[in-house]
Amino acid sequence: MQKKFIDHEDYDHLISSLSGDFRPLINKIKRLEKHAELTKNGLNKKDLWDKCVEWINPTSQNKWIIHYGYIRYGKKTKTHFYPYTEFNTTKGEKAYLLISKEYQHGFNSAHLTKSAGIKFSKNSEQYFGDFLLKDHWTISVFRGHFFFSFRDTVQNNDLTPFQIIHEFAGNKKYRLVENFVQNEKWFLYLQSNGVAMIKQCSNYLLFDTYISIDELKDDQLDAIKNHLKQLDENDYFPTAINLMEGPGWRKYIDIERIIAFVNKVKSKNPELGNKLEAEITGYWKKYYP
């Protein structure tokens, strides 16, 4: 795929071309996870992150870069995979495409092997894009310009494509502000340092550019405030935890809502609630000294 040129802002045929890669790619990831299970000794002491392998589909010759790592959740260790491929647009711009799996209550959308099987058959009449949409698979396309604008905004030119992709591989349920549309097509997508301007299509998100919080206009800020206010308690909590890492968002975080959520968890499960409270206290002290 990296050798093909794709029409600028027209990625539907690119999505369709992934149908031949999809099943063998997921099988490759499952084999990686199975092998990785044998190498987890000692991971309780620290997270293991940013391992990387390259995989080429022998049929299509498309090359995928698969980043993965282990993250500790108490006594459990979960594996996250981030498979992406690069390609070129007809304008000569390098771009990247990430495939991930969304979960209703999952803040991160990279637990690919935790899905309930793959029912798509590349030989069926079912359109691959419709399958992705129905089964909550997410395709994210990142323009080369997006990487430049993100690096410039956060003032870090050393960030790799994967590091930037990882920042935006979260559940869009918590980040996408859908009550504001700019120029009839651009939505706001929240991140701790600012806002990505994206185009939401039926089967993918196109990440076009990135702006800092200081660059937001009043109507954009009002839309974001309303978005946060309308989130229910289960959605507000993970969204707030993510955004509070950025100093510009802290004045928009409602600490009372966070406290109320923790108290509700404590009333149902004291042990879990107390642990959550301790973690949030530490988190709050870290970002709100």
C-alpha cells in the first residue's frame, strides 16, 4: 500500500483495499500476542511499551507496522496493538492509516485481539467498510500535515509517527465534539494539549490539522464546554482524566463531578472505590500541585 498513490481526501477505495489484509493482519497480531504471553515474566514491575514488528501481506504486498506493549492494570497485564500502514497521496504527501477496535466503555481502542471473532469474508458481497462500521472497527487516516502541526503545537519535533498516532487512538466517544461543525465538515477531537480538526466519514476519521487550546475561538470553546457538560458520569470521568494532563484544560474540569463518581463507586464497591480515590488523589496532585 505504501507504493500506491491515493486520491487526496478520497479514501473509500483505500479502505476497500484493506479487506484482503484484514483477516491475516489480525491473525498475525494474535500470533504475536500468543508468543508475547511467554515473555511476560517480570512485567509486574514495569510496563513494557513500544515494541515493534513489520509485517507484509504476501498477497497484496502491503506493509504494516505493528506497535505493541503491555500495560499493568493491578495484577493483570493487558496487551495493546497499534497496526498502521503508510501511503502517499496524489499530491505527494505521506499519510498514515491506523486500524483499531472500539469498545463501549473502553477509553483506549487498541485491544484488537479481545474482539468477539471476525465474521467478515473478503469473498462475500458485504462491503468491507460497512462491516467495519457495524462491528465497531475504527479506521483513522492521518495526513502528513497533521504530524507537522501537532509537533509544532507541542514544540517537539522528535515525536515519531507512532507516538502521535498513539495520542489519538482513543475511543472517539469520549473525544469527538459532534455539536460543532466548522465549514460544514470539520469536527473537534479533544486531546490533552489541544484539539484536532477532523473530518468524520462513515467508515473513517481523517485527521487534518491540530491547534492549541489558545487558538480556539469562543464558539468552539462553548461547544467543547457543552460537550463535557452533556457527558454522563461514566463518560465524563475518563474524559476528564485524559484532559487534565494538559494545563489548558484544567479550568474546564469539574472536580465535583469526579468526586461524585468516586463516591458512587465506593458505595457499591468500597475496596474498588478506595483504590480509585487513592489513584485519583495522586493523579490530581501530579497535575494540580
